Amino acid sequence: MTGAESAVVLFGHGARDPEWARPMQRIRAALEQQGVRVELAFLEFMTPPLPEAVARLVAGGADRVAVVPIFLAQGGHLKRDLPLLVEEVRHAHPGCAITLARAAGEADGVVSAMAGYAKDCVDEMQAGCG
């Protein structure tokens, strides 16, 4: 292997309904089309958990992993549970730099995209009322 190998883990809460993960799967597919190594991981109800997802990436040669929470905001799970999980995987993989991003929903581009979507909904509603 030459140079550093970067990868990303898209981290979600998880749900009992497998359909819930579809948006995360679409994000993963978009990243893979750009040549990014990516795994999904979940806090509960779904698999794999974060330690397993990071282990897969490290076993595949990753030495830098960004954990990106696919949450709207920094709630209790992201303030308490996820930092502990990230510390756990850092200790398990000391040769890998593991970073924790803020909640995706707090990024300016995501906020702008959601505002644009809401505006489109209003515009479509008004267009149908004429």
C-alpha cells in the first residue's frame, strides 16, 4: 500500500424497519461512485455496529476514517453515546486516525438543501392551487 488510505463511516441511529436505511444507502452509493471507501454503521436495531464497520475498513487498508453522523442535530446519542463508541474504536485501532464529524444536518450545505426542498414543496403547492 502506498500513501494514506481514507474512508468514511456513515453512522445512523438504526430502526426496526429496513426501509429506514434507504437514504443512507443512497449516500453510500453516491460516495462509492466518487471512489470513496464507505461503510454504514448503526447505534441500534440494525447492523453493523460502529466497531465492526471500522474494523472492516481498517482490515481493507484504511488508516484514516471519518465517522459522519447522519443525524439532523447533536442530540443525546451524539453527545454521549457516539463519542464513547469512537473512543472504543480508536483504542482498538491505534494505527488509524479516526475523526468524528458533527451531525450532517448541522452542515450549512445540508441546511440549504433542506430549505430548498421545503421551498420547492411550497412552490408546487401554490402552482397546483391556481
